Amino acid sequence: MPVSLCDGLQTNCRRKTVSQHIIEFVSDAGEGAQTAGQCLGTISAKMGNGIWTVEIIPAEVEPPRRSRAGASGNRVRIGSGRITNAGDQADLVIAFNEQVLYSRFDVGAIREGTLILLDDKWAESDDEHIRNEFHDAVEDFKSRKADLRFIPIEAETKKIIRDPRHGKNIWALGLVCALYDRDLSLAEIEIAKKFAKKSQEIVDTNLRLLHAGYDWALANTDIRFSIPAEPSDVPKIVVNGNIALALGIMSAGIEVCSMYPITPATSISHYLAEAFPKMGCIVHQSEDEISAIGFAIGASFAGKTPVTITSGPGLALKNEFLALAVMAELPIVVIVVQRGGPSTGLPTRVEQGDLLSALYAQPGDAPKIVLAPSTHEECFHFVITARKLAETFRTPVILLSDANLATGQQPIPRPTPRASWFEPPIDLSDWDETVPPFAWDPETGLSQRPIPGQKNGHYVVTGLAHDTYGHVAYESSINENAMRARSRKLATLQHALKPPVVHGDPNGGDLLVVGWGSPRGAIEEAVDTLRAQNINVSSVTLKFLSPFEPGLKELFAKYKRVLCIEINYSDPPSFGDARRYSQLCTILRAHTLCDIDCWSHVPGIPLTPNDIEQAILDHLAHA
């Protein structure tokens, strides 16, 4: 028979103070483990802790129960100070069955000594096959030296609700709140908010489940963890990256959003669909990705600066229209929440595989601005920047987020709106007929944007090569001049940018790690750990990927070696001359003509600080 969580433990409660802990909830899809983790993260953030959450999402909508592939849940990293990434192996995992628990072993999320709380119902299942599966798994887990304990999740939940699948997540949340001394009143508020659109009876039932799990833990366990919070006088909000992007869209004054639903970007439009009408704005759900960007281009021609939102497969469909926006010089913001590929790939998993596509997938030479936020706070502010750049340079601006930022929660300083963020009113004064609609400045490539609603503001828009008046023109000199003007915009923007900030020693060292996007937190944590061991390594996170921030070649020259780390595919050095480099590495080698190496990984989950530390040490050892 399995032992209970409290068997073999001393009667007196053991309380351990830790600076940070990683807790995972994992269940079959539909059992609410994701909700439990989200609530725990929000509660902890409101208590003043730093947090970072990562959703565990199965690829299928309705995967089979009790299967590794069907595992669903949430990882919550809680710390005394600021938390910038999902961390390494979990400290505590609460699992609703043993098969979904296997999925966490498979991805290296569990170490020796991880405290595992496993529902004991399967030991007494009526199905002999399930009983045997459970028994074999228990023996396997013990051989891996996990600290395995058993708790009656389903049995206790059934005391309150008939169908435990609709309540054991909240019972488990109550238990974890007790183990980690979470503020129960904050938990009650989160439960009330979560079920506010349902009946009061459902709210009350879930509050009973919360208290039942909390009380059971107090009565039956002697394990307590304390994670002190560092006080802060800065007001904060708790958001995931997609909500931060949605808030950024509204704060930028963007009034038109056109998109077709696609994982993992869809929740942005869900948020906007509820909030936008209150602001007199429009969310247009198109019949497909092509029509979504077509609608956005039409809105841009009419004078608005719209946003269209997608992921990698949708970006592939938008590419021809993106090239039209470049040629016609129509400002739009394109948000791409990256996921695994190619094709439909890993719809619910993280990857940084769309950089080359964003830069080069359009026909011909189609220069555009590409930015990549690396934090939730940047998700918010970069949308505002993207709108301004799109209008100033009359070009599409692509914002590359990813699934790690999209679904992960983090507290960020509450933004204080500024009038300068918003889109200015459309200028409807008479257009000077002597000024062509594409009057490219020879030094900057910039031109004033006419609006068809202005008197004399109508002009020709075409995807064909054209002169300054928009008239189709195939003459060599006209085509060359137009190409030069569109490219000159990027050079003009780069002159206005600052060099990237180095994390570590800006004066040089043995190794500089270069990254972009969501791996930033894990990279910087790994660098800090190694620097504490007197290993002379630093890092830099690039935010502008087209154009690059200035001074990269000079910066790289200060270090003995430069290593790109990112979440996309690259061949190992053993491939020799046929070796393919990671995407940012490929571009940087061409841009700087520096000998830059790479270490990249495509596990479908965020890179961990431990993985990055080991990659850096291996690179230094074999350089």
C-alpha cells in the first residue's frame, strides 16, 4: 500500500525558508492544473514575490487520459526577488496520475529529491491494468530517488463535489497554499474572479474545495516552506506576455486589430475582443490569415495603423501581402507569437524559428523593421514603439514574441499612460499637390504619408515597381532609386539606436553570449552563476533584429569568443562544412564577418539556466 504524505514524518511541523522554489501542477487535459498554477502565481505575485509561470499544454485538443502526451498543467517559479525565467528542476510536483507525471521526468523537470505528491486513487482502481501501471510506475519513481508521497486528491474532492475532475485542481491549490504559507484571502479573491461569470453556487463550491485542501494539508502534513517577499513600493500588475501585448496595443492607440485565430497567439484577440469595443475600436476576425492582413493593409491605406496577430504558419500565409505593404509603404504592426515548426510543428510549444522567415520570406528585397521583446514589460512597451516606427518609416514592423512569453505570467510595473504613446489624429489638411506620395528623401529614404481622405491626398497604390507618384515604372534607374530609398530607412533607423547593453563586463572577456527574446532571463542567470565562479563570461540580448543595434562588430572584437544561444535548430560542429548555424548566428556571421559559434536547442520547452551553463562550459572547454 502507498504511504501517505505524513507517514514517517515527525509530529512537529518543519518550516524551511527558501529564496525560491519551483512548483508544478500536472494532470490530464481538462482537469484544471493550468488554472491552479495560474492562481498560485497570481497569489504569490500579489504577496510581493517574484514569479514566472510556464503552461504545460498538450498538442491535441482532447488527448487520451492517463497518457504522457496528454499531460497538462503549469510550472510556477516563486522567488523572494525578481524571477526572469522558469528555472531548472522542480522542487515540488503535484500530479493527478502517474502517467502524466512521466512526462515531467521525460523532459528533465524532476531531479533526485524532488518532492512528488501523487494521487493514491489509482492503487485501488477497479481496472487491473491501471493498478499494475500505477504499481510499476511507483517502483520506477522510487528507483529514480524522487521523494514520492501519496495524497487522496480525488477521495477528498468527492466529499464536496460529485465529479472530481471539476474540482480537484482547486483542492490541490488549497493544499499548496498551506504548504507554502500563501495568503488564503488572496486565494479566495482569485477563485471568486475565476468563476465570477458562473453561478454563485459554483463560486461557493470552489471556495469550499480551496479550504478543504488547505485544511487537509494543515492536519496531515508537517512540511512548510516560506518564501519571503522583498518589499517594493512600485505598483505592479500580473500579466502573461499575450495580455501585455494586448495592453500595449491599446496603449499605443491602435484602433484596428485584424487576425485569424492561431495558437499560441489567440488569447491576444480574446482580450481585445472584450476590451476594444469599449474604446470604440475594432477587432476583425477574418476567414483566414491572408484576408486578415489584407484587411489590415486596407485600414492602413485609409489612414490607420493597424495590428495583425499570428504565429509561424500564419506568417507564411501573410508573406505576399507583407511584401505589398513594403512596396506600397503602408505602416502596419505584425505580432508573431512563435511556436515550434516546421509546418504545424509543435503548436503549443516554444521555439524561435521564425526569424529568417520574418526577414527574408517575402519575394524580392523587402526590408522591414523587426523587434523582439525579451520580457513581459518589453511586450507592452515594444508595441508602442512598433506603431511609432511603422508610421515614421512607412513600413511594416514585425514583433517576434514566443510561446514562453505568451503564456507565462510575471509581475511588471504598472504602466502609467502617457499622451505621447497614442496615435496622433489623422492630418486631414489639404495635401500639397506638388509633393509626390513617395517623395523619398535621398538621405533618409523617408517620405510624408498622404491619406486618401485629405483633399488631393488620393494616390496610386501598387505592388509593381513604381516612381515617386506611384505610377508603374520599369525603368532601371527608377527601380534602383526606390530600392535604395526603402533600404535607406533601416540605415536611418540604426543611426538613431543605441548599442546593446552588456550583462557582465562590457570591456571584454573570454566569452560573450548573444541571445534574443525569451531566453534572456535564463542566459543572464547562467552568466551570473558562472561569473560568481570567476569564469569571464558576459551576455548581450539583441532587441532590434532588423536593423541591428549599432556597434556589434566592435563589441564582439572585445571578446575571445562569441556564442549565440537560441531556441531553434543548428547542426553540431561534427557536421563540418555542411554545418547549419542557428538563425541569429547565421545573420550575425554575415553582418559582422566575425567567427561566431552557436549552441541552440529545440526541446519544445524553455531553455534552463543549467542547460545554458553546461553549454557555455562545454564551449570554453572545446574551443
